[in-house]
Amino acid sequence: MPMSDSFSRRLNPIVDEVAGHFGTPFHIYDEAGIRNTCRALKEAFSPIEGFQEYFAVKALPNPTILKIMKEEGFGFDCSSIPELILARQAGATPEDIMFTSNNTTQEEFDAALSDGGCILNLDDLSLIEKVPVMPELICFRYNPGPRRTGNVIIGSPEEAKYGITHDQAIEAFRQAHERGATRFGLHTMVASNELDFSYIVETARMILEVVQEVKEALGITFEFVNIGGGLGIPYRPDQTALDLEEMARQIIGEFDRFREKYGYAPRLYMESGRYMTGPHGVLATRAINTKDIYRQYVGVDACMSALMRPALYEAYHHITVPAREGSPEKIIVDVVGSLCENNDKFAVQRELPPIEDQDLLLIHDSGAHGHAMGFNYNGRLRPKELLLGEDGRVELIRREEKIEDYFATFEFDPDSWQPAT
Ligand SMILES: *Cc1c(COP(=O)(O)O)cnc(C)c1O
């Protein structure tokens, strides 16, 4: 089930007025839904002492959303300087931030280590020398390579650019220890949008084994393992949701067995993005043109600058038309934006009720990797973001981009260079 019944029950009756007040297109996020998911995650893992979620900022980098995550007790997973700034502005303490960059620059290391630092997650052996100072607490990203087949979306770990190999793991922690680190964590992320929770359970078992291997070789102890994000959401109505409670039970089982066998267990960290906010957002857009050629088209006032996933991954996003709900008639259409790119389509050959100009369409599951992925190709601007509050109030939490924003990078001090003759 895409957008939850609870969200649509509260949004559908007001969405016309919201659109009238704020103008379309917009993403709107459901505060109650987000908080419920946060609490369900915490509750499911509460038997593991010290369980912590670091919300993956890239999924929905909006200060109002990050404030909600902070209030729910979450930390933040960042991988760029603007994401670090967003997390710190949300009130994150150093150990509330996990900095998981790759192909890292010196500027990024400096920013990560400033302001009291953060939990630094190193992506390669070569970076041990490049960190300006080795922090007391250090983590490495582990890539299992051929020991693990990837899930469908993230691909094979062997072909992934991330992390250190299995053979490098002991050496990485040995060198970090030599350079002064005294506290350790191990991270991995091998799934994306995975609905089969056994894959995530398997990841927890795998990372615990690596921890024990490194501990036996070096005599160091690990404070935490971070099993990454990648929890999936059902984008299609016929998909079943990930069984969070059962996944948590089985992961807790892995931790219990590990503790019984070795007499200790690290804390469990996670950095979900999509699962936390994905289903709790929709993109509301108005039909502005219909067109009947070789196929039937509905043109809307949003385009892939607002939501790239259909064009980029041929991803399915469910679409509903609240005003036409219950219509017995159906049409088969492509729902398109106005970018001069034929893949600028929110839906291809989709069965929908007959749509007229000015109808509002809701494109579901835009709450993660939606607005955040938008771009300005073809002079297209990103839409505004709204929050449907728990008290029913709708608040603007980011304005739409304006033409002045597009032209802002053309304002600069004149500069040029000429080769010496
Ligand atoms: C993107 C990303 C996440 C979040 O992934 P989701 O699929 O949104 O859960 C977590 N950790 C890292 C390192 C990432 O790059």
C-alpha cells in the first residue's frame, strides 16, 4: 500500500484548499506518519540497548523534518558539508552525527572534525593518512565483495565503489589504532529499497562476524555496528510492506546469540532514509493539458525537477486523483511534465480515472529521495515543500525556487586567466 489510509483520510478532504492557498505543485509531508514510523522503529529495536537510528539526511534534507527526527531522538547520517551543517543546525551533538562520505575531500574532513567533530566513517585505507587528526572514535565502511550477492537495486557489492575489502579490515583498524583511535565501530550498507527483511538480518549477522574477526586479531573492542539504510517501502499497491517487527526480532536474535557466544555485543546503529519518510510524502500537481496523439497524455505542472525517480530508475509511483475517486470509467495515459526529455514521465501507460484540466493529481511516496534529488536541467525549478502538522495545520517548510535563484550563480566577481606568452 503506497500513501497510508490515515494520511489520505486527512489530506484528501483539504487538498483542494491547500492547493488553492499555496499554489501547485508542492510536496506535502505527514508529520503524524513520520513520527509514528520513528516510534515503531525505536519500539521494535528497544530490546537492543543503545539502539540508534541516524536518519539519512539525503532522503529529505529539510530543517523542519530534521527537527522532528531530533525530537524523536534520532541522529543524522551525512555525507557532504551542507548535510553536516543541516544536522548541526538541527541541534545534533558530535555523536549524533555519522559522517559517511566517500571519495572524501580535505575540506569535508575539516568540516566533519570541526565543531566538536562527529563519528567519522572512513571509506578506504588510504584515508587513514589523509585525516588531519585521527579522532578517538573511528568507524570503517565494510564492503563484503564476493562474499555477498547484492540486492537487485544496489547491485553486486563487488562492483560497488564503497568501503574496504574483507582482507583490508584488520589492517584498517590496526593502522587507525596506531594513529591514536581507541574507540571503534564498523559500518556496511549493501541493500537499497529491500522489502525482503531476511537480507537485512543476514547483513547484521555478517557484520557481527567481521567484528569478532577483527577483535580476535587485534584485541580491540567495538562499540557499535551500523547496518546502513536500505529498508524498502512498497511503491506498488500489490507489494507487501517490510515486516519491521519480525526483522527486528530476528536481528535481536542474532545479537543475543552473539552475546551468548562471545560474552559481549556492540550496539546496533541504523541509518534509514526511505523507510522513515518515503510513504509520508506526496507530490501534488495540477493537470494543465491533455493531449491525444498515438497515446493519450496528461500534462501536469510538475516535472522531473520535483521527482526524478520515475525517469531515473523507471520507478513506479502510485498516482491518485482525489476528485475523481470512485469514477467507474478508466483511461490509459502517460502522465508527463514539460521537460524536453521524453523520459520526463511520472507514469507510463497507467490506468487512471478520466482527468480534466485543473484536476489535482497526487503522486505518492515522494517523501524520500524526492525533492532532494531534483535538479534544474532545462531551466526547470524545484517546487515548495509543505508539512501537514499533527494538529491539522499546513505549514510552508521550503519555498519554491524562483527564477532569481536560477540566475544567482551568474552573479560573481569578474575573473579570467590567460596563458603566459
Ligand atoms: C543513501 C544512504 C542511506 C539511506 O538509504 P535509504 O535507502 O534511504 O534507507 C543510508 N546510508 C548511506 C551511507 C547512504 O548512502
